[in-house]
Amino acid sequence: MEATVTKLEILFQKAESDLDCIQKMLELEMMKGLPEGLSQEETPLVLIQQLSAMKSRYKTLCQQLEKVSLERQESMRSIRATLDKTMKLVQEIQQHAGMEMSPLSEEEQLAMQHLMCHSHNLPSPLLEQ
């Protein structure tokens, strides 16, 4: 078993070495075929490498954006749940104290609608004004 693993490692090392050699040959061929006067930054090989790096950065940014979006959604759910609990607690306290429950003011109703719409990615009534 160990001999087989060693053979595979040698084959992989040889394949990697062959790929490195092919890459160098391609780079030399590309450099030979380029018109004179191109700067190092303008060569197709450099541009391809830069494109590859940008793709990698773009993928990383997309992953970070997805993470931030999920955290934002979770935060909004938590805020909404806390607000709901707080409003229920206030109503219970008002009932136990024998106080008449006052309806929400127009501003409070708009704020609640904004919070609910924002947490569900719906258009906000506050933004329409």
C-alpha cells in the first residue's frame, strides 16, 4: 500500500513539473508572438492572470455579501421579535394597571409598517412620502 502511495506521489510530482514546464513554454511562445512596444502590463498573459485574480476577489466579495445579508436578515428578525415582545409586555402592563390601551399614533404606525416592510424586503411606506 505504501509503495502505491509513493508511486502516486511521484506521478503527481511529475505531472506538476510537466505542467510548470508547459506553462513556461506557453509564456515564452506568447512573449515571442507579441508585437513590439507592449508594456509588461499589456501582455495577454498578465491580463489573464489579473482577470483570474479579479474573479477570485469577486467570488470572495460575493461570499462576504451573502454572509452580511444573512446576518442582516437575522438581526431584523431579532429586532422584530424583541419589538413584538415589548409591545405585548406593555399591553399586559396596561391591562393589569387598568389603563386604557391607546392606539398607536400615525407616526408609530408608519414606523411599524416600515420595520415590517423592511424586514420582508417590501417597499416602505416611509420611503413613498
